[in-house]
Amino acid sequence: MASHYFDSDPTAPSRTATVTLLLPDLHLRLATDRGVFSPDRIDLGTRILLETVPPPPDHGTLLDLGCGYGPIALAMALRAPKATVVGIDTNQRALALARRNAEANAVPNVSFHRAPGPEDPVDPLLRGPFAALWSNPPIRIGKQALHTLLTTWLDRLADGAYAHSVVHKHLGADSLHRWLDASGYPTDRVASRAGYRILRTMRRP
């Protein structure tokens, strides 16, 4: 069976590479590998998210949901050096790369963790409340799994905090927007470029 980027232990043979994330305010060289999300280049949706979102809060705990090899979490950490940033993912290969990338780029205020399952104890650091959540969510895990994932972490936002996520319209961005609103999570589309929607969401009142 083919390996997916959301598998906990990818079976694809390792083939390491390096990609560059170059934005007006930061320059990162990131190690990647097969079996993780977008190993050959920074995903366009990720780039659009990072070029669009407002600066993160300069304090508190910030979350990257589905961190992969770390570009979003590392950008958050560099933009908010006094905050604590956590990245979570199920993919152990991606988490190892993210930790390596944090060290290589000298970003001390970020850590990466395996996403807890329904029966797992939750690390206190992952309980929130989160002052911000940024995500290029794993759309291909399936609608029900995605909804469960999002509701779990959106409910851990602090009062008045926002989640910003990027989803392509062909992968269901507009239907996800409608579902979030209908489920009690106030959501706005704050940007749209190259088919990608940037959604801003609050937790349920």
C-alpha cells in the first residue's frame, strides 16, 4: 500500500532533500524527505498562508496543526520570539525533520509533538489555551477525520483568539467554510489567491 504524508510511520524509502522558504521577513533552509507533505518544495498553500496572515501574538502558546517538517511553526516562532510555539503531526518522519530544522535554523522557542490519539494522555503543553492556530490542514485524511481534528483543536483556542487555515477550493475550502459556520465556529474568508482560501475561525462561543 502506498505511503501517505499523514501516516505515522511512512514506508517510502528515505531520500532527503533541502527546500528554501524565502519571505520578506525570513529565510529558512529546511530538510525534507520522502513520505512527508510536499517534500520537493514549499507548498503554495503554505506560502500563501504565511504571506497573508497577520503577525502572530507576541506571547502565549501558538499552535501549528499538521506541522509537517516545520515551515509554518518555524515562521510563527521567528515572528513571535517571546511566544511558545508547538507543532503537532502524526508523521514521525516529519516530526524528526521539524526538530532538525528548528535546530539548524537556531529557532529555540518551538517544539514538535506527535498528535495524541483519542485514548492518549495529552501533554499539558497541548491542552491550550492557544493564542493563535495556523494550519495547512491534512484535507486528504477524509472529511469526518478532518472535522474531528479541527473541532478538537479549535475548542482549545483562547478567548478572542483566531485560527487561520489554508485550503484549496478544489479540495473543499468553501464546503469546509460552510460546515464550520454551521457547527458554531464563526468563520470568515479573509483572502483568496490561486484557488486557495485563507479562512479565519474562532472557537465556539
